[in-house]
Amino acid sequence: MKKIVIFGATGYIGAYLTDCLYNELSNSDYEIIAVGRRKTDHFDKYPLRYIRLDVRNADDFDKLPFDGVFAAVNLTGLLPAYFSGFDPFAYIDTNISGSIRIMEYARKCGADRVLYTQTWAEQAGYWGKTQVLSPGLPRKLIYSGDHAFYSVTKAMVADSMRFYKEEYGVKDFVFRLPNVYMYAPQKSYFVDGIEKPIGYRRMIDKAANGEDIELWGDPDAFKDILYVKDLCQMMKKALTADIDGGTYNAGTGVRTTLREQIEGYIKVFSPCPEKVRIIERPEKDSFVSFVMDIQNARNELGYEPQYRFLDYLKDYKKEQELKRFDELWSQKQ
């Protein structure tokens, strides 16, 4: 039986991915092992093995299995969105040292591959200059702002994975993520160290409360809206693909305008959609339009997005009602 070890299984993406792999991969062929910092019995309900581990602590890796490990999935990382201050050593300890320990673990136990979630900010230099972001574009970091040092640490991990592939044959699968949309109880994050409401969560709440919604800037500005379950599908396919790895833009390849987004929130969440007004505020700042080129994920992984914008909203609403992971996320690390 092939073991898949998911580091960061208690996080937002991690909880969804662990659930996806447990339910969609053959239990006779694969064993899913969840790894995280939280003390929790959440995974007993599946049931699957959970190992409490801190990637900053080298000794903790002795708790892990070393036989039959097929893949390690690295979802760990300290993000500026959930970190109010700037401490470069905190980023280094988790994002770099922790990830290198995961790579060393994969090497020592003879794992076939490692999956890693990279930030799309490694292409930040293209934002506003090209609307289609290709996975083949060279890295172009911006070395200022609250995401800069975070992006530097993430880029080093991706480069380190290439070393482990060339030197030791550990296949590297890197997924470049824009914002990943999902239901989670958290409704705010940090921008430049200041806590602010998450925009789409605020608009969903306004629609659900029957309140008018302001449309800031250009109504035709667009984004590639990636739902967490499509990301999980892409990563699941990478675990079974008979290829040597690669870098993949996570997305849908579909442009969803700001107007379409707000109209969707009203349609899906408002109890009386006809009563909710969209108030245009063209004088306000807009966002940079982009769409992710996902062609190599289609060709090499067989990935095809399943959640168009309204599909994502309807499933989000179900997850919001079920609150399947709320007790996990509410537990202290």
C-alpha cells in the first residue's frame, strides 16, 4: 500500500485535500496520513492516521513512517495574510527549514514525489502587464511589500525541490496558487500588517443579509476564481500521474468579471435577490485582471475544472451550512 503523507493537513486547504484524497483514492491502494501541529481527534472520524508534528522541530520527523511512503504533500507555510508582524526568521524557520526537512524526509524514505503549493506572487512582476499568466513565464518577483520576503522563501523551496529531483530523483510537482476560494470561518486577514475584512466574504455576508453591495472600480475587471475542490482535484491527479513532475498554474482558465461575481453572490446567498442593489463606485480602486493558463495541467495531469463560478458558490453555501471542519480549525495549534 502506498502511503501519502500530508503536511499541513489541519490547515484550510489541508483539511479539504485530506478529505478529498481519503474519499476519492482507493483505500486498498493508498493510505492517507495526516500531519499537523494541532492537537485534534478530527481525523478519527474517517478513520485515518494523524501525527502531530511541527516542521520546525527536526526530532518530530522521527514520528513518521519510513516504509512504503509514495508521496509527501507540503501544504505548510507561514503566510503574511495570517501574520501581523514581520519576522524574517519565522518565515525561514517554517517556509524554508521546515520544507527542507520535508524534502529530506522524502529522500530518506525513498518517496517517489513531493507536491508543493507555491504562491503566484513569484510572478508578481507580470501583474498589470499581461492578463494571461503562463506556467512557463520566468520567475519575476517584486522585492517590496508585505508578500516580498514570503515570496523569496517560497521560491527557494521550489528551487530546492528541483535540486532534489536532479540529485536524488524525487519528482517535484509545484502548484502556483492565486487566491483559493473556500468556506472557512475566518473573515479577516492582514494586509501590510493591518487586519482587514476579506472582500468576498464581506460581500457574501452582505448578500445573505439582504444589504446593498458596492462595486468598486471597473465592473469588467476579471479574476480567475479557483475553488478549493478544483485545487484538490488537480493535486489528486498529480499523485496518480505517470510523469516526472512540473510546475502548474492552479486555476480554471475562465475570466469572471467583478460584476459577475457580485451578481453571483446576490443570486446564491440573498433571500430576496431582487431587493439587493449593486451600487457602482467607479472612483474606487480596482484590482488587476488576470487569468491562469492551465493548459499543461490539462495535458499532463488530465485536469479539467469542475466548478464554474456559480457551482463554486452553491457548494460553498453547502459547506458553510455543514461546517465540517470548523471544530478542527477552532482548536489551538
